[in-house]
Amino acid sequence: MNRMCRILLLLVVATFVVGIHAQDYLTGPDAEDAVLQGEDHTLTCRRGPDGQTGSIIWDEALDGGGRNTLFVNEGKENSDIKYNNFAIDSGNLYDLVITNIQIEDEGTYFCRHPSSGTEIEAVRTVEVRSTELKMTQDGSDTSNVVVTEGEPSEIVCTARGARPAVEIRWYRKTNGGSESRITAGVGSTEVDNGDGTFDTVGTLNYTASRNYNDGQLRCQTHGQQVAASREHISALNVRFPPDVTLIYGNDRATCTVESANPPVPTPGGFTFIVNNTDSDPYPPTSCEGNVCYLDLKVDFDTNLRCNVTNDVGTATAVYLAEPGATPPPEPTTKPMDTTKKGVVSKSPNSDPGPNVGAIAAGVVVGIIVLAVIIALLVYFLVIRKGNKTKNSQGSELKPVNGSGGDSSKPKDRPTPAPRNSKGDAHDNEEGKKAWEMVV
């Protein structure tokens, strides 16, 4: 068991030493790299520092298999015109130099040292920068993309003659704001030109909002390693209908265009509509810049609209006077001049409403009459009570002789009790007090 372990350890150490020794024989280029067409490119291949002898050989792999030997040390072994731009830089220990590299120079190359049995493989790809990148709209080149808010528009960006085929990416930027990538509505088509290069046609179905008006739209190539990307930037012109506000005060309506593209013509783009009389619009009284005015006095419940129109569409702002916001006009017998605009008035009401003064006077008179009636009732009740008292006193009869009396004897006429003067005065006094209380 210990013997087996020692053998395995020796094998590992031997492999490591051989690897180091082989590395001393040969060093070379990066395994993979991209080169831009037309540039000079060098593939390095160096012997190790131990001074080992033997040839350095450069080969190129063939598409169907096998290899083409290009150089043995400094001697050229292949007369194919394809390699006319290949040479060995002996001053740098057998580096392979490719001058003005072209697409046909793309391939896999080997630097090998037969004496040590080592070789290094290097894959080289050749990139070609696109010859042009342009943005078009409706088939025409454009530096100013014009779209209408809410309506989709197709914009095309074409990259020609690139290798490998590139990707087209889209970006948009607000005026003075940050840029963002567009991923929705993006398409791409690649066309093989037959010479190793490709055209890429990128499409963008774009529905813009007014936030991006006066911003930028940019397309850019992407996907190459060493070739510089190309880009095309166009101004973004987003057309949209007006954004309008309407206020009323001091007998004047003020209609303001907050934003619009294209601008609203003044005063022709402004009209005022009163109480939904669209057939008879009011022109502005005056305008200043993007603000127009209409001088008029409105009654309560008046509906006032301002219509503003540009080449894209019409926007409407509405003002509705609240009931009671302004008093109705006073009735007048003078006929209203319906031909004069700028004045909105209701026709006089045929029923002027109840007279408050007359109602108050009627209430006062009613109270006085009621008080008189109550006083009379009280007075008569007091008088009646006094009469009842006198009648009860006068109806009592006294016997003449003071005895039981004899019914057979004539009886004297009963004489009424003498009048009580004090009682009369008392009755009169009570009646007077009752009258004074009522009055």
C-alpha cells in the first residue's frame, strides 16, 4: 500500500516537472481574440529560456480538417496568395505578423515545437465595423422623428456591412432628463450580403407620449467585441392636442393653453360657447400669447366652454357658474339686445315673488283685531257675572207677619230688598279692572 502511494506521488511530481519544462520550450498568444478588419495583428510564439534547439512551426487549420504549414522558423512554406500578408518577426523569436488583416484571414492558428512535442493554439476572428447606421421614418432618412401622441408609428434603423451581424438597440430621452432603453415593440432582421458581412434592420413600433416631446430617440449597434459601435440620434417631435384651463372672474373668462404641439393659432384657434350654443360661438375679446379672454357677465347656472384647436385636435375646458353664485338680474321692461355678444342675461321673471312688507303689516293688524275680540269677550263675561249675582238676591221672599202665615189671609206684595249701593259700585269697579287688564 505504501509502495503504491509512492508511485502515485512520483507520477504527479513527474507530470508537474514535465509541464514546467514544456512551458519553458514554448509560450504563445491568447487562445481567442477578435481583430478589427484592416489592422495589423501579431501572434506571439517564444521558445523557453533554457536555450533548447529545434524548429518553430506555424500552421493554420483547414475547414475540412488537416493543416496548412505556413512557416518553419523564418522560412515560408506556403505560396498561396492568401498568406502574402503573413511574415515572421525573427527579432521577436518567431512571432507571426498578419498585415492588414481581412475576413479571409480569420481562422485557427498553431505554434508548435516538434522537439518538445508542445504546441499552442490561437483562434482569431475578424470583426468588421458597419459601414453606416441610419434612421428612417416612412422610408426617408430623418434627423427629426415626428409622431402623434397615442398613435403608433414605425421607425427603422439600419446597420450595413457588419461582421458579425449586430443587434440594434433603441433608447429615448426626455428633454433635459435621463435616457431609458426601449424594449417593447422592437424587431430585427439580418441579411447576409454574401461577402462575410451582414445588414441588420431594426424596427421600432413606437407610441409616444407628450412627456418626450423635444427629447431624443437613439438607435445603436451592439454585439461586437473590438469594432466601435455606431449610433444615430434624432430629435423627437411629439404632436399632441392642447392642454387647456378656463377660469372666470370680474366679468371676464380667461382661457389658457398650458401646452400644445403644434402651437395654437391666435385668435383663430379659440372659441367660447355660452349655454351650449355651439352654432353661435363667441370669438375672444382679446388675446395675449397663449391666453385669450372673453368679457361678459354671466348669471347663475350659466355654462361656459372654451374650445381650443390645433392641427392635432380640439380640447375643451368648462366653467359652470354655481346656483346663487351671482344674483339674478333685476326685472326690466327694456328689451334685451340679442344681437350684442358678450352679455348673457336671463329674461325677467313674470312673478316678482311675495311682498314681505305687506305680509308683515297684515300680521300686525291681525294681532290687534284678535286682542280687541278677547277684550270684548272678557268684558261681557264680567258684566254677565254681576247680573247673575243681583238676580239671585232679588228672588228671595220674606213673610209679612213673621208667622207661618195663613194661606187664607191676604198677603202683602213682597217688597224688594233695598239696593246696595256699595254692591253696585263694587260690580262697576270689577268691570273697570277687567277692562284695564285687557287694554
